[in-house]
Amino acid sequence: MSSSRHGTQALIREKIPKAVYTHCRAHCLNLTIVHSCYQPLIRNMLGTFNEVCNFLRYSPKRSKFLLAVIEKETLEASKETLLSLCRTRWAERHEAHEVFFALLPSILRALEGMSNERLFANQSGETA
């Protein structure tokens, strides 16, 4: 799209020769974020975030347990489910981070509860 010979830029310049090309700011932001992800701390944080979300979301038993903890601890449970990290849309990724950090105390308590097998079995409706 931005090619000066064949892209949209060329078509606009045919009609308006004095038009100034500016690179899409959203694309610039996306490139900046992508390059920052090569930093070990950020890469490790994103990996941990993704693993925790997958661990909790892809098991009905663990999802149910997390939901029970959220409902028990949160007065306003407007955010009850974790969102996945969208690989291409950084705005959605930002929203996933907001939900994760809003639910972080409940997530930590749920993980602590899951480490106690008896509590986890009782909460999820199983007999020990």
C-alpha cells in the first residue's frame, strides 16, 4: 500500500502531487511493540502470561474453579473470563492484559487452591 510506484501512495500522488505521505501510526506502534518483545524480560512475561491463561482456560475443571474464586472474592465480577492474546491485534492484547491484571489476585488464589489437591477436589465437586 505504501509503495511510491504501485501503491495507494502512487495513486494519490497522481491526483494530488503535493500530497505528503505519512506512515500509519498504528503500524509504527505495532513495529515498536514487536521489537520490544525481543527483550528477555518482556518475552518471558508474555510467555508466562500465555501459559497461565492456557492452563486455566483449556480445562473445564480449572476454569470452573477460577470462576468460583472470582465470584467469591470479587464484589463486581464484570470480568469473569481470561482473554487470549491476539497475535496481530495489539489493542485486543492490551485488553487481555487489563483483564488478567484485574483478576490477578483471584488467579493467584485459584492457583494456590489448585496446589492443595483436597481443596481443589472439594471445590470442583469431586470426592477425595
